[in-house]
Amino acid sequence: NRTKVAEFLLMGFSDSWEIRIVHAALFLLVYLVALTGNLLIIILTALDVHLQTPMYFFLRNLSVLDFCYISVMVPKSIASSLTHDTSISLFGCALQVFFFMDLATTEVAILTVMSYDRYVAICQPLRYEVIINQGACVKIMAMSWLSGVICGLMHVTATFSLPFCGSNKIHQFFCDIPQLLSLVDSKLIFIETGVMILGTSLVIICFVSITLSYMFFSVIVRIPSKKGKSKTFSTCIPHLVVVTLFMISGSIAYVKPISNSFSVSDLFLSVFYTVVPPTLNPVIYSLRNEDMKAALKRHFLSLYFQLI
């Protein structure tokens, strides 16, 4: 009988010390940018009285989520590159899978909710406060976070009930489910494969819904002034870009045939659904948002006058 795997080895991008240093430096820079940007949005939307609206309530939830999401994978990857200790325990791997799937699912839900919020605000402005009221916001967010927990539990249960008895090398910088399944006999993974297909199908449905809502804006909505149209789509288009990067790259990774061989394309593809969204979201929702820029200026000026 083969010994059961007690730990996994995250092989990352390369065994080369130079490449590992570059990887650690880039990931550390991106990580600090993501943490700073998301923390800034959390603080501003919590403290500024002008940002106490449903839109910024959803944005604050997204920033809290992104703050946690990037922290699930990146710090461990940086530490592994610098110390060359690539091991992660079976329990640690299970925790990483749970939180990754939990937060990824919640992110899909929140991005979908944010597109619906824009749809109501643009297409039904007179009914906006009735439809997107405080009670509805809290319930929607509670359901979004709960859906993530359920999805995370489903994936962890289906994946770690499998017998890991062979190789323990994961050709990825974190415990990604497709790479874990490549270590198990293909005849045994049908349950988790079914869960992955179901999850990916829901992601595609959400992506199509978001895309159609923006197509609806461009075709149906009539904004009299060019300035009004520009202001409306200045937030919609970047939001759609992030959604596309996140959802499409993740869907491709989870529906493509499972392979136990090293693939550079798989490594770089995973960056688009793990590292890029939490880093780009704060940039898009702060630098391209006049309300956020005004709030930032107010609080910096207030802090400046207090110091002098």
C-alpha cells in the first residue's frame, strides 16, 4: 500500500533562485498595493458621510473580500520563494482551498450584485431607493457571503475525501483544485469534477448576466449629454474588464482537461483570477470615481490641518 500524503509541495514558478527572488519581489509589491488600496477604500467608505450609499456599501464589502482573498495565497507564495520551503500540510492545503473557493464565490456574487445595482440606478432611478434599500443591501450581502461558505465546504469535502497516496508535487503557487485532482486517479474524481462543472456554470451565468446588463445600458439607455454618458460608462467598462479577467480566466482553468504535467500557461493563467482582480479593483473604483477622489481629498486635507 502507498503511504497517504501528509503534506504537499508547492512547486511555484521555478527552482531558480534568481526567478524566485523576482517572483517574491513582484508578488510583494502587488500585495502591498492591493492591501493599501483596499484598506483605503474600506476606511473611506466607512468614515465619509457622503459615501453612505448602497453602491459604496457593496464596494466596501468587495474591498474587505479582496483584502482577505489575496492574503490567502500570496504571503505563503512569497515565503516559499524566499525560504525555499515549499511544503504545506494537508490541513493547511485544505484551509487554503476552502478560503480560496469561499472568497472567489463571494467575489462572483458581489460583482454580479454591483452590476445589478448599476442597472437599477441607471435604468430605474426613480425606484432605486425602494429596490436597493438598506434592508435589501444587508440581506443580499449576507446571502453572498453565505453562498461562498457553502461553496467552499462543498469543494473541500469533495476534494479532500479523495485518496492522496502518490505524488505530492503541486505545479502551482497555491493549492489549486485542478492541480490537486491531477494527483488522484481520474476514475475517482467524478464528484469534485461535477462540483467544479456546476460552479463554473454558475460563474458563466453570472458573467453573461453582467455582460448583458452593460449591453442593455449601451443600447437602451438614452443619456442626453455626452458628459453624462461618459461618466456612466467610465465605471461600467472598467468593471466589465475586471469581471472578464477574473471570471473567464477562472472558468478556463477549471474546465480545461486536468493534467499532471508542469504548465507555464496554467501558472500565469492563475495569476489573472487570484492576484490581478484584488489589485485592479481599488484602482478602478477609486482613481476613476469622482466621489472617492473627493472623499480622499477631504480626509487628507482634514488630516493635514490637524497636524499643523
